[in-house]
Amino acid sequence: SNVPVITIDGPSGVGKGTLAQYLTCKTGFHLLDSGAIYRALAFGAVKNAIALDDVPGLVKLAETLPVEFKATSILYEGEDVTSKVRTEEVAGVASTVAVIPEVRAALLQRQKDFAELPGLVADGRDMGTVVFPASPVKLYLTASAEVRAERRVKQLKNQGIDANIAQITQDIKERDERDTGRKTAPLRPAEDAIVIDTSDLDIQEVCRKAESLLWERG
Ligand code: C5P
């Protein structure tokens, strides 16, 4: 297609969401937060008491997933579930159902449909490798699990939530293992991705670095 797509992949807590928002502002492109689709599926599975190993049940839900995006909100059956799907618990369920190839296949076209003019910034795990492999600009962000856990704890503290760094580090590592270890669409940089290690960069530096790389690539 002739719609330009910028893909941003990487593990959780690496700053993809913030970078994606920054780049959509700069370019005027649409935004695909693919993790929110997997989180909405997880939310719907729990809500409808669909077992996490009930593949036909999960596929059926995925095919007609009643999720919509409105500005920065995530709506499920019209209800604003943004904060409900942002929990570690929902993330854990999301990464469990995301392992199932039939579930991923059922969500594929839905994600591709976000590519509309003037362009798309797509944030996820397999944007550059599976969903938009022809994208001319692929970014891949990394940082150690410890650095990402520290960032997450800071974020939670700012929201007045007390967090256990050891527990969060362990959650992050478990999710990384599921995301990188799965057979279908594992988390990894595309061959032509630009890898940015964000361990020693703050988010403004990440945004500036990504932006200058985009200018270089045209
Ligand atoms: O990015 P976010 O943390 O919201 O994603 C939640 C989970 O959804 C991830 O841990 C991953 O297992 C799954 N996911 C995926 N493919 C994507 C986006 C998210 O498998 N493109």
C-alpha cells in the first residue's frame, strides 16, 4: 500500500507508547496501540469467563472484539476501560492469549486496517516483523528489565501507588520471556530495524534521537 507506516517495537516499559504519541504529534499520522487490542481481548475474555485455553472461544471474541479508540481512551462495548486495561494483571492475561497463533491471526486484519493516509505510527511487539513488514521505517527500543522496572515503580509512585520493585522486575521478566519465547510472532527486531537502547536515555532524549533518525531516513 502507499500509506507510510512507522513501526515501534520492543518490550514493555521501554517508552514505546510515549515515543509513538510524540511521533504522531510531529507527523499528524494515525496511531495504532496494538497492545491495547490484546489488552481489550484479555479484558473481554475475563469479563465473559472465557477460559484462557479455549481457543475457539478466544478466536470468536477476537473476530468481533467490541473495542474502539477515542482520542487517548480505550472503549469496550462503549464503556471507557482505559485504566481497567492498564493493570499488570490484564497485561499478564494479554501476554498469555497473545501466545495463541489463531488469536494473533484473528487480530491481524484489524491492525492492518489502521494504515490510512496520511500515515500510521504502529506500536507493539510484531509491528515491523509481521503486521507491517514492508514499513520503510522500523524502530526497536530496548532497555534492561531492571531499568524498566524502576521506571514503572516511579510511574506508580507518581500515581500514589506503592510498588514492590522486586515483584515488578519479576513480572516484567516473565512477560519478556513469554513475548520473546513464543513460536508465533516472537518479540524481536526486524532485520532492517533501527535499535535504540534507552537504558541511559530519558524519554525526551529517546524522542529526539528517533526523530533525527527519521529525518536521516527521509
Ligand atoms: O504493549 P502492551 O504492554 O500493552 O502489550 C500487552 C501484551 O500484549 C504484551 O505483553 C504482549 O504479550 C501482547 N502484545 C503482542 N503483540 C503486540 C502487542 C502486544 O503480543 N503487537
